[in-house]
Amino acid sequence: MNPANFDFHCHSSVSDGLLPPAELVRRAASNGVTWLALTDHDDLSGLGEAAAAAQEAGIDFSGGVEISIEWQGIPIHVVGLGIKGDCPQLQAGLQTIRNGRVERARRMEASLAAAGIEGCFDGAMRYAENPSLISRAHFARYMVEIGIAQDTCTIFHHYLTPGKPGYVDHRWATLEESVGWILAAGGVAVVAHPGRYRFANGGQRAFLSEFKELGGQGIEVVCGCHGNDNVQHFARLVRHFGLYASRGSDFHGPEESYIDLGKLAALPEDLKPVWRLMA
């Protein structure tokens, strides 16, 4: 395997991305990605199509997933890399998460309606290829469509993050459950885009300590939403905890992402890249 340009975090239309799995892979290959992991939210159904497209395109491919969890009241995402998609424990765990998404979406609809924005559930459902995976991104796309704001980033900032009108609390998986499912599937657990989480004093290190103790092995150091300060901060934490460093664009679509597939900066040279655990 050639790890020179790996992207271990992206989404297809199976969850909340805009491109079908095969098209996503072809875009990655044309952008110079040499090793891709598809990490749709809480679902594995795009992996077969993506793997076949990667073989055709001549790039390396790893199965992945991004699992929605909650830790001490904070919504966090954990990526599983190099997973076996036929693992019953992982499949059952992801099903429990999907079962709660429609109910959460109904509560989001009610909250937005109370703020004067009507019809969001049906509108969001039109953007969801799989209704059981309806997400905030689908709500954001509908709200852009009806003119609430010009782009989905603005919608998230003003309506769909904690404390805003369209955000509702939800019971996701626990950290222990998510890491356990990933390990059962033969995968590597990685903290996704850690710069997005708002921990109280000391909370970040407490979380990473528990993550490592449970068997987690990596942190996304370079990702689409991380500036240089974030990269340096999480590089220090990788060194401190003896973890591996990952790199992923969190690509959702050409007009919705911080950065395109294959266009990320390199990892700091002294860090251990997570692909070493998957080669």
C-alpha cells in the first residue's frame, strides 16, 4: 500500500454526503488520494460499492464508519477504520443508533417550528437517501433551499448546534459501546475532528485518557475543520498519550466541505500515522 495521500474520513449519499459511494471514490482517485476510507454515519451499506470502485480506480480502500456517541453530555464522533462490515456486534450497535434518528428529527422539527420555521421534517426527508439516517445536514440543506441562509455552515452555526433553536438532546451510543463495536469488528478507533468539541476544563484530557483505556488508538490531527493551531495542539496530545495520528477531510460534497478529498496538509513528520495499524 502507498500511504502518501490517505484520506480516512469522508461521507457518501448513504448517510449525509452528496455523492454516491462510487462517484466519491472516483473523485478521490482523480484528486490524488492513494488510500481512502469511507466513513458514513452509523451505516455500512456503501462499503461494497466503494470498495469495487476503488479497485477499478487502482487505489487502496478500507471500510470505515463514523459512530455518533455522547460522553458526559457532549456529542462526539468516533471513526472506526479497517472494520469488517459483517460483524454482528457492530451491525446491531449501529442499528440501535439508526432507530433513534427519525424520533430525533421529529423533535428537531417541533423545535424549529416553535422558532417559526415550518415543514422541516418533510423537507429534510427529501434530501435523505436513507430515511433512517436523517441528520442535521439534511435539515440544513432544506433550510438553505427555503432561504433561511445561503449555506449549510451558516445554518449549523445559527440553528443546529447546542443552544440553538433546532438542536435537541439525544441519547447516542456511549464511548465504551462505540470502541467495543469497532474492536469487535477488527477495526481501529479514532476520535473524529476533535477540534469541534467543547470540553470543560480538563475534560479533553479526561476523555482521551478514557478513550485510550477502552482501546482507542488514534486522533484525527489533520482534518478539514482544523487550522494550524488545532493541528499543533492535537499533535501534542497524540505524543502525550502515545496514540496514532489520522488524517481525513470529512468531505461531504463539492460545495459543503471545508476541503476537498486529497487536498489535506501532511501530518507532522514525527507522528505515527494510523495506517500503520492497518497495513
